[in-house]
Amino acid sequence: MTQLFILQLVCCTITAMLALHLAMASLQVRWKQQRYEISRWLLCGAMLLFSIHYFLQMTWGFRGQGADVGAVFNIMFYTPISFIITLSIINMESTTNNMLRYCLRGAAAYALIVIVFVCGVIQNGSLRIGSLLYVMLALFVASMAYFIYSIRDEIQKRKKKLLEESATDLMPYVRYAQTSLTLLYISAAFMPIVILFNTLLLYVGPLMLLIIVFFVHSFVSLGYYISPDDNIINEQDELVEQIDNADIKGEELRYKFHKNCYHKSA
């Protein structure tokens, strides 16, 4: 049994256990908050995808066929997993309309990666797609950079609102948000190494696994600090955004109405 297979087996087992832990923790929280529960199931789905990814790696041995084949397979799985994890964080920080925008942009970025992958397979007749692998990697890194920047921006705006509008203890929430961002920075820095190099994977892989474990446990711990007051804050944010959007639409309608009246009178 090779070291790579052992690492994949350990990762498959631990990510499956993390998915189960996230699901079971839903039964232990005192108060359930809708925004947090959505993020919980997004993370649970990401851990399941991780587990399926490692299971397929062990079964079909894509990584063992070569670093290039393994890199292509990893990008195809790591991209949606990374998007789901980042969306789970953004969902805690942003409003519903912003979430839909991030979902559409993430889907568009993944669609570009899939198009490059399909073109490479058609052109080369196998998973060894040559230079198009680096195009896929560049798209993956660029999309990750965009999402990390978006998370940082949403965290800063959300933190400012909470400090202005809430008198409750925000330290657990702030610690989780800052920890999530730090872990994403570290993960983004190591991700190209994990994808491209088999030898370095044996050293970096366990570190990435520890990061995932720490991130999930930080998320679960945050759930125990959720209180009914957080629902009020979220409802206020949604209401303010709806009012702002309604005002903008109202101004546009009034402008079009006066414009039409002016043309008719002229």
C-alpha cells in the first residue's frame, strides 16, 4: 500500500466523518438560525464531495497515472468544493441578493473551466490535456482570488454593521470570520502545490487536512453561540436591502415616466 493511497484513505475517512459531524451537530444547537443552517448544509455537502473525490482517486488511481492527470481531476473537483465552502462563509456575511450574484459568478467560472477541460479532452483524446491544464489552473486560481477578496469585503462590512447595531458579545462571531479568512489565505497559497505536485502533496496534504478539520470545528463551535437576536439582525439587513432596492426601482420608474411625459408634450 503506497503512501499516496494511505493519504487518500485518511482524507476520505476524515472528510466523511466531518460531514457526519456537521449533520449531527444540527441536533445539538439550542437555537436554529436559518442563515447558519444553510451554511451548515453547504459545508456538509462540500465535505461529502471531498470524500467522494478521494474515494474515486483510490478506486481509479487518477493521481497514480501522473501528476498532469491527477491535476486535471483535482481541479474538476476542487473548484466546486472551494466555491461551496466560500459560499457557506459569504452566506453568513451577506444578504440573499448578494448570495445569488456570487452563485451565478461561481457557476460561470466553473463553466469556463469545464469548457477548457472538454476542449482539452477532445483535442488530445485523454485526460492528458497538455498546456490547457495551466489554463484550467489559472482560471481556478483567479476565481479563488475573486472569492477570497469578496469574502474579505463582506466580512468587513458585516463586522461594521454588527458593531454599530448590536450590543451583544460579538467575539465568537468575529473570531470565526477572521479565522475563516486566514484559513482560506493559507489554503489558496498551498492549493497549486497540492494540485500539481505528487511528491509535495505527501507533506502539504496533511496540513491542508488539518486546516479543513479546524475550519469545520470552528464553524460548529460558532453554532453554539447563535442566539435569537441574530435572527433580528439578519431580518433587518434583508429589510433594509429590500427598501433600498425598491427606492432605486421607484426612482427609475419615476424618471422613465417623466421622460415619456416630456416627449409626449413636446
